[in-house]
Amino acid sequence: MPEDPDSDFKNPTRRKFLQNTGSTAVALVIGASTPVPAATTAVENAPQTTDGASIAGAIPITLRINGKDRQLRIDPRTTLLDCIRETVALTGTKKGCDHGQCGACTVHVNGRRVNSCLSLALMHDGQEITTIEGLGTPEALHPMQAAFVAHDGYQCGYCTSGQIMSGVALLKEPCGPADADVKELMSGNICRCGAYNRIVAAIQEVRKTSTNG
């Protein structure tokens, strides 16, 4: 009786199944390891434009960041966080939850702290914006930065810039003298490492120094 050429597909054996699966896996591995054509690599690695000239519907805005005017063209849907990090390349401000729940993206706008992930950049045209890079330098730390170092107010460090920005803003906000009062006003900043006691100690030190000064 002649063999049915479709018999292997209608009644696959374990051996045939393994052979076919193995061949497919090898093909996928080889394909994954094949060098990407130079033209494709060049496109993927090309630097992105920062002035938004190639973005459809881009709008011109001026952001005054850390005392310097930045004249930009951005997609109107760009958040302040993404504009700071991706367009202006100030990456000290961190993207954590991107939902305004962790505080890692905290910056100052006209002296007040805001979650930059919840705010569109175009809303702040002409306003004064301060990021962690604008507080101090390694040679001349802001008192809050120095206090965080002295009290080990960080572990992984991912939330630290947001914590410091909120701590600095707290100095100008109505806040009681107790640690519990500080914790209440810092409740919007999450530290996944749990360094809260050290963070509060750093803030309290600066508050006492500011009061005594």
C-alpha cells in the first residue's frame, strides 16, 4: 500500500514532533544571531533630534530650567518629565511609576514641588523649573544633599533625587516640628528600600540649621 505523504502531519510520532521542533528552534537561534544590516543599525543608533523639527505638530516652547532658557520644539503630548529627561538630557530626575504615585520625578516649578510625570511640558512655557542638577554641585552641595550624605538617606538611590527635591520644598511649607509632621509632608515620596528614618533625620537636621541660622 503506498504511503500517504500527509500521514506524518495527520498522525505525528514523538520522533517526528521532536525533529520538527528542533529544526524550528535552530532556525530561530540562527536568525537571532545573524548580524543586523549596517543600514538598519545606523538608523536605530542615530541620535534623536532634540528640537522636534521632524515631529508632526511640534510646538515651540521656552522652559527656563536651572536658570537657563531652553528653546524647544516638542510634541504637545510630551510630559514635563520626558522633556527634562529625553529632550534636555537632564537624567537626574527619575521616572518611577509614571503615575504620580512614587515621587521619584519631583521637580520645582516656580518654587513649588510637582510630579513632573503628571504635567505636560507645554503647561510650563516660560516658567522657572529646577531639577536636582540645579540644587548643587559635587564641589558645593546643597545643605539637603549634604545632609542626605551624612545620614545615609539612601540605599539604591533611585528615589533620592525626588526625596531631596521634596525635602527642599518642605523647608518653605507649613510643617510641624515633629518627625511625624515631616513624614506626613513626605508621604508622596516612596523609598522602596525603606530608608525613611534616615531621610527624616536628614530633613530635620537641615530644618534645625535653617531655623538657627
